[in-house]
Amino acid sequence: MNKPVEIAHAGDERLFVVEQPGLIRIIDDNGNLLGAPFLDIQSRVDDSGSEMGLLGLAFHPDYAANSYFYVYYTRNTGASLIRTRIARFEVSSDPNVADANSEQVIMEFEQPFAIHNGGALHFGPDGYLYIASGDGGGSGDPQNHAQNNHVLLGKMIRIDVNGPAGANDGPDCDISGNRNYRIPPSNTFDDGTGGLGCDEIYASGLRNPWRFSFDRQTGDLWIADVGQSAYEEIDFILSGAVGGLNFGWRCFEGNQTFNSSGCSGNYFFPVHEYPHTNGNCSVTGGYVYRGSVYPALTGHYFYTDFCNPAIQTLSGSPSNPVVSQVLPSGGISTPSSFGEDFFGELYIARDLCTDNKNPG
């Protein structure tokens, strides 16, 4: 595998592995890596930066019927401009090969720097598509994107891709020029074009959310957000919560004050933070375990750190979680992402090229 950054399933026993340069590969139900890629969009993807490239994959909940899947990538524009694109593709008549010519652009927004792109996307239990966007980079979020509600950077975005936009519920801050999604009610701002903020925003105040996931049993949302220089954090949103939560970056890094200039909002603090000691540098978020192989771990949220790759879990009440170590550091190296299969078992993607994800 070449720089794997995401693992997903399509409602069956296959695993789909996203490679940062622009490929999606299939591991079949016998554990064999297929020779031909499922999707090859390398010519469209700009992976020239350590945190750029093809970063996310989500299969539509009705994939078996409509064959739609969605990807997040930094687009090769042929210029110095860095642009994030969310796009929909369809599978071909061969279930192991996608139609690369079927691309429908859903959303685009610009990135000021090559880092802090986030990149994960998942369908929530409400049927909406959730998209994690980083603050766009620069030490300390110098342009204050995460607290600026008129940009999509540093946000959890939520959109309805199950139909074109209507007259009053269409895109607000998308720059693609298309109208291929609707704004869900109860987003942070659902007041039409313009107004108080981008209607696509579900939550704000994120720095670089490197992997988020939904608990397949409860629908709760877990977000691992990479810190600046001192603390890593894990955030939690209870299933069914309406939009509007602000996780505090750049006012706070974890629970600690970072830059209080202009900060006067109501902030939603992480359920867990850990410091940059013992070699920690960059949190990698996983999933709540709902498989059957390890029943003692049922309900545990898994996470690790790119530089200190012990496998840790949070269990019990999110308001007072218990931290446990499942695998000590040294068992694996350079973990880039977790994955969950059809049965709820978990996997880890390893990045053998250590420059793949810049912890900054």
C-alpha cells in the first residue's frame, strides 16, 4: 500500500483502502489485495503537500441500490491555488471497479496552506453527509478560520446529498458553482445565502480533525482533533444534537487557553485531552468497537498517536471516561488511520512513509 489514509466498507465483506496519491484499492473477502484499483483519480489529485491528497471515502447508505460513493481530495488545479473538493462517483457494471468518468462535484472550498485539511467524511445516522475540515494551516490559525463562521475551514460540515437544492435550502459557501446538495435543518446557520454564517456548518472550533466516526450502535459522534504544540484532544457529540457546538480552537487547545483574543463564546470542551509528553505529537482517531471477536472491548472508543503509537481506548461515560491501553507503543508504528468493517471489527492503516502526515 502507498500511503494509506482511510479504510471503509461498502456494506459487504470487502475493505476499501484509500491511498493518498489518488487510488482506492480493494481487499477482498478472502484478504487478497486486488491488482486493479477500484478508483484511480491520481491525475486530479494534488498530493504535493504532506497533508494533501485523496483523504476520505464514504459509501452512500443506499449504495447497494444507487452505487454512489463520495470522496474528499485536494484538487490539482494546475496552479498554486489549493482547493478542497467533495465529489460523488458511481460504481461501474463491475462491482470492483468504479466509473472514474462519473464524477459529480458536490462542493469546493479554498485552502490557504498545504496542511490542516482534515479529510474524513461519513454518513451519519440521520442520513446526512458529515465532512471534517481543518483550519487551513499556519501556526496558531493566524487567520482565525476556526472561529470565523463565514468560511468552511476548521468546521464539521453537514449536508444533504439526497437531492438537488431547492429555492431556499441550497449551498451557501460552496465555490464550485453547483447546487448538488441541500442544507439540513438544525445546522448552526440555516438562514439562507449569506446571513450569520455558512449554512453548511454543523460545528466549529476545530484545528485539524484527523479522523472522526459515528458509533454504529448509539449514533454518537467522536472527533480526534490534532493540537498545536502542547495538547491533543478528543471531542464528543451526543447522537441527535442540533448544530452549533464550538470546540474552542484557537481560543483553547484542549482545555487550555491558547489565544484568548476576541474569545467570548460558549465553548464545548473535549472529553479527553493528553499532553505532548512521552513522544506524543498527533492524535489519530478511531471507532467505538462493536465487533464480536473481543467482547471485553465492546463500547470502547479506540485512538492512537502518530508519534507514540500505543493503542488506547476510552470507555464508560464520556463525561468521565476511563483511559486504557490495549497495545503498548512498539506493537505497531506510524499509524495513519483506523477502519471499521461490515461486522464492526477494527483495522489500522500504517504509514510506512513517515512524512505522510505532518503532525503540525
